[in-house]
Amino acid sequence: MEVHLVNSEIELTSVAEVILQLRTQYTLDSLIEQIKKQQKLDYQLAYVVSDGDILCVAGFVVGEKLAWGKHIYIDDLVTNENHRSDGVGTFLINWFKRYCLELGCQQLHLDSGIQKFPAHRFYLINRFNIASHHFSITNINGK
């Protein structure tokens, strides 16, 4: 298994097909369009590949905040449904830990929907802490 960062249109299309397993509200074309918009704001994609198969994908940003210092925030993390429970998610999280150190980041963050109990177990096993409650207004119009 190897981790790569997306650097081409061909890679983007391949990883987008896996991200669709998490972000089902998109079509392949609309997802690629959205990713390209976010890439202009420093969004990156890392993926695990083995024998030509995309096993796991994570979209992330490197940032700095008063509260966290320099950090990586993982926006989207999905293991290909054909490779779940194969250890590939842990492989990618361990890569992120090393990548944080390489970039001089002090912290690694992500959010997980409150209903995603298997994901929560996975994050806790991989040394993430439940550090805060995330609050949001998802319809700012109030309607």
C-alpha cells in the first residue's frame, strides 16, 4: 500500500468515485467541480492505492488557528466499501500523523457525524480524543 496526493485529473476522477460513497448528495461531475473549487482554497486529497485499486481517500487542509496552532484538518475520510476493516484506514491515519510531523503541524483534527458509531470507534482506537462539541447552523436563512 502507498499513499499519494492527487496531482492530476485522472487521479481526481478515480478518488472522486470513492468519495461518492461518503458524499452521496453529489453526482460524479458535481463532486469533481466542488473539489476543484476547494482545491483553489488549498484543499488536498490523499489516497491509498494497492495494485491499482483506490482503497481509502481523505480530503484535508493544512491551516493555522489560535486554538490549534499549525494543524491538518481532515474534511472527508472514506474507505472504499470493498476494503473496509482491512486496516487501510489506520494505514492512512498513520500517514497523516507522519505528514503532520513533516509539515511541523502540532495537531490533527476531524469531525464525525454523531450517528457514525463505527467511525467513532475507529477514531478512538487511532488515538483521537473527543475534544469538543461541534455546533452549526445548517440553514442560515432560518427557514
